[in-house]
Amino acid sequence: MAGNALTTASALQCPHGGTVTIVSTNAIALAGGAPLALATDTFTIAGCPFQIPAVVPVPSPCITVQWLVPDVRTAVGGVPTLSASSVGLCLAATQVPQGPVVVSGTQARTSTQ
């Protein structure tokens, strides 16, 4: 499935509103002046307010994204790229799944598969 390409300038959030920052190792392929995001890049989440409901709520913020379904036909140096149709899962520090990453801004002029 094709979708607009994700780059380091793309807007991503955790399901609780935390902001995802992409640190890419890709210095080769650019889209709109920003490096294409790769499945192996570092995706850190800041500002996630999620807490586990309990008598005393326990903070459990999302801190990273693990990509489960990257692009299958587009790669940079053998590493799959990411697009709006890719599936990523936000994880807490304990590696507990917190929900899917929300893609709200992509490189509209470039499509990857």
C-alpha cells in the first residue's frame, strides 16, 4: 500500500498527544529538503501524559515508536522507508504497547510503498 512519505519534518504523535521526534541516519535520500524516515531510525516521544488508572495513578508515558509494517517496496541502502500507510506502535519505558502512532503531517509530494 502506498502513502505519502515520512521525513524528519513529518508530524507524528502518540495516541495521547505526545510529540514524536525523528532522528534519521539517512543522509542520502531527501524529500522536500528533509531526509526520508527509515524503519531503523530513532523515534523518541516527549510530552506524553498517559497514566495507568489506579487508586494512585502511575505515570506510563510513551517514549518510543516501534515500526511493525514499514514500506515493502521502497528502501534506502536496503533499509525500508516509512509512509503514512506504515504501522507503528508507541511503547512505554517498560516496552508495553500504548497504541498506534498518529501521523498528522507527511511529505505530500513524495509517495513511497
